[in-house]
Amino acid sequence: MRHVQLTLSANAGLALQLADKRIWIDAAHSEKIPGMSALTEEQWRCVLRHPDFMAPDLLFFTHCHGDHFSAPRAAEAARLWPRAVVALPEQKLERQTLLTGSHLRVRSGSTEFHFLRLTHEGLEFADVPHYGLLVDDGGYRILFTGDCQVAGGELEQLRDLDIHLAVVDFPWITLRKGREFLQNVLRPRQVAVCHIPFPADDEIGARAAAIRAAAQLPDMDVRLFLEPFQSERFVSPILP
């Protein structure tokens, strides 16, 4: 059995606790875009002292849009935890690992991190350097798709993998093509859905749409991340 925990900061920002490792994904940002949420200064101060975000081993940013990455906030976290690896696909910080190429594999103990170059959703963002992350801990696999194209063909390479948990933006479940790709290609046992605006920011009804759509995936354990610092635990067997 594997026990993992995800805790939301805001937008698509998450802290993953997996065995003895803690990983941030897009957890330090500041720019608010219309219809979405961003970390306020008060919430950012909460992140820096919240037990689920303490002492990360990896600070990973899928891309450098302001609602996913803030250079000052990432640098502050890196100063607080100097042993953390900071990985992102553009050179923005003095101390960082630059993600390049189509696939970068990094091993830490029994855990492998596969950084996968994936095209950002939207034609206007197709040239934005963007990476997903596949975490493989002894056969237990977690996929973070970031803001990649919903049902993008680049993820076909994962068709034959056993994915236990997929972490996706809400259009993956509100759009039929996203649900079908989850059901027919990725086939995760559990799904965590983020990038959902908080109530005060929800201009398009994304929250209600996500709640309705989750019911259309009855064969999967779907969790919606709807509130700041919401935490969810996932338990899954590793099957042959």
C-alpha cells in the first residue's frame, strides 16, 4: 500500500508528501488572472509556516506563468530551505536546475522523477516551455500534467503505464475529451483536480462544473481541491 498526501496552496499549487519526500508543484506564485485565484501575501506567509509545506526536497515549477511561478517567492523558499532542488524550464533564479529536452530523469533513493516536456494548452501558449512530472516510487506512479493540452497526444507515451494518481487541471474532467483520455489512456485509479478558483474568484462557474463533472467518472476516486490548504490523503495498493 502507498499513502500519499496532497495539500493545496492556491490555483495549481500543491505540496506532495510521499514517503520521506516532500515536493512542491507550482506552489509559489502571486499573479492573479481573471477568473482564477492566486496566493495572497497572507496566504504565502501561511505556506511558509504550514507543516505540510515545511522542508521541501524539490521545488518544481511546470512553467513560468505568473499564476504558477513567482521568482521572488521561489527564491525566498529556496533561501529558507537551501537543500531543496529547484527545477523549472526557464532560467529565472540564481540557484536552480534548468529543465531542457523532451525528458529528464532524476533519481533520488528509490524514487524516480521524470520531467516530461508537454505542450501548454492554447495556441497562444504553445511555445511556452512547459513540463509535466511523473513520480515513480517503486512502481507507485503519480502524474502531474500541469497546464498541458487537455488530452494531448504527447501523453500517449504513458498508455501502458500503471498510473495510480493523476493530478490534473479542472478542464480534464469538465471537457468530454479530457474525461475520455483519463478513462481510456491514462486510466488512473485516483484523480486529484486543481486549478479551481476559490468562490470569490469564480467568474465562469468552474467550481459547479467541476463538481458535476466528477460524478461522470464513477470508476475513479476523484478529489476536488476547492479551498486554501485543503489536504487529501490517497491510499492505493500496488498491483502487479
